[in-house]
Amino acid sequence: MCADGQSDRTASAWMPCKVRSPCGTSSRIQVPRSPPNCSTWPPAAPGAPCGAAVCSSAGTETGTGPADGGTVRVTMLRTGEIHTDGGIPAGTPDLITGAVFVISGAVVDEVLNSGPVITYGPNDMALDNWGQVRTWVATAPVTSHGPSGIGFVNFGDLGRLDIRAPAATHGTGARGFNLYDGSLRCASFDSLATTGDGAVGVQVSRELPRLDIRGDLTTSGGTGASLVRGVQVQLQAIALSIKPGGRIGQVTVGGRIATRGDNLVTLDVTGELDGCQAGGGVQAEGQGSDAVHVHSDGVDLAGSSCGAVTISSSGSSCSSRTVACPAYGYARPTAATIRSPPSATDTSDSAPGPGAHPG
């Protein structure tokens, strides 16, 4: 979607991203609150064009590389209320959809989601960035219903992300926030909650200087299949996962970091974490569940504060046990709180599969 460069124009459109526009001009795009094709929900016809996409010609098969066919420049993309169902069969490894989708080749100064964004189908991303965005703000709830959906996922370059209303996902493998690739300087959320087996709360595989969550970060579920970089893999419903190659400078959570389910880890660090503060503590509720796993020798959380590390595992040796959190912010390795790293047979979700499509 491009303007002609003569003026700052406003275009209203509800469309899937099938148009590749080699233009380099500025535009203002506003997605209306009441689209003509979106009167009933879920849509009667799967894949009804009820989202917003800004795109150009991508430089790679996955759409995440530099644009080779021109650039779409947008000063502001503003959306009202959005509902989408991409109609993708569950378990499909190589297709995704996006309710609000900035694709490679698009350069956007500001994205503003002023109405709720809700998805209903498998592999439906609520908010997805593969392009270049300076600021992305959502002032209304972001919600995903369906397996392998994601609240916000980043593969591109983003300066600041600020979700000022609750973000929630519901479904097997449906994650809250993924920083897979690209760059992001600061991410903040009102609250994050996932419900479903394999539904990770926050997963970081790249550098993130700051993560702020004003309320709670919670997950509820066990182990389940999730679409990761074009491959269906088994994941745990971890609340905060920092993968190899990932680093968070400072995590600040006003409420709890908590999981509810068997054989889970609430805070799992195989990358780097410089500091963590959680006003409501780090909690794991479930059989065989642990509050904290730290696999990296270089992690030093001196000066951090996480309240209390709480483990509630009915029928286990640490039932209803509360372990005081030391000054450096995480529990020392003990049988009750930190177990051995996974064996070599563990399925990693950090590497792309052959011919992977981002998901």
C-alpha cells in the first residue's frame, strides 16, 4: 500500500499481504474500526481479508531479508478493532498469517493498535514484525485463540514495543512474545498470560536490553507441540525462556513470574540474563516443576531481587515449600529448585529447520 508521494495520504484497507509495491514514498495508513467483510466472528469464510499488512518485495524465501524490489515507507499505521482467522489447518508447518503484519521491505515510523486485536486460527500471529519499525504501541488487548499463535513476534528491526493492555494466548503452543531475530531495544507489556501445553510466555533468542511487565507473567499448561521456525517441536509452557544466543539486560516484572503445570520451569536461562526483578516472586506450581533453571556459567544476578521463589508440587518432596530468594536474585542450585541441564536427546527450539518458514 503506497501513496503517490504528492501528499501525506490516508488509505483505508482490509487486505491480505499479496501486493508487492516497489515504491519509496511516504504514506499514512488507517485501518477502519468496522471493515465491510468482518461483520460476524469468527468469519464465515476462513481467511477473510480482515487484517492489515504493509509489505514490499522480500529478499529471502521467508520474507525476513532485505527488500530487493523497493521499499514501502509509512509514517503511521493505525488500526481499530481487528479479528482474523487465517483458515490454516492445524499442524501446518510452513504457513502463518498475521492480524497486523509489517513485512520485509516496509519501513514504518509508528504502528498504533488503538482497538483490540484478536486471532482465532492455527498459526495466526496477532502482531508480527519482519520490517523496520521505530515505535509499536498497542492500547487495547491483544488476544490469540488457536494453536501456535503468538501475541507479538519479531524478526525485523524494532526500536520500542509498548503493549499497554493485557496480552493473552489460548491454545497448544501459543506463545505470548517471541524475539526470534532482528533487533529490539525495549519491550514493555501490561501483562502476559498463556494457556495451553507448550505455550511459552516470553522467548528471547536475541539481544534485548530491557523487558518490563507491569503486571504478571504467567503460563498454564504442560508440554505440547508448537510451530517454531517452520518445524513443529515439543515445548514446555515456560514463563520466561532465554535461549542460547539470547540476552536480556534487565527484566522488571511488577507482579509474579509464575507457571502452573507439571514438569515445568518458570525461569529458564540458557542464554544470558544480567538482572531480574519480580515484585511478586518466581513461582512454580505443579508436580516436578522448578522455579529457576540457570544453565549458563556467566549469569550473575548480583543486586537483583525476585521476592521469594515458591514451589508447590503436590505429592513431591517439596510440596508447599517456599525458598527465600537470595540477594543476587535467583536460587542457588539445589535439588528443589534447579535440576541438571536437559540431556542430548532434548529437542531444541533455537535452530531453524530445513526450508523453515518463520512461526
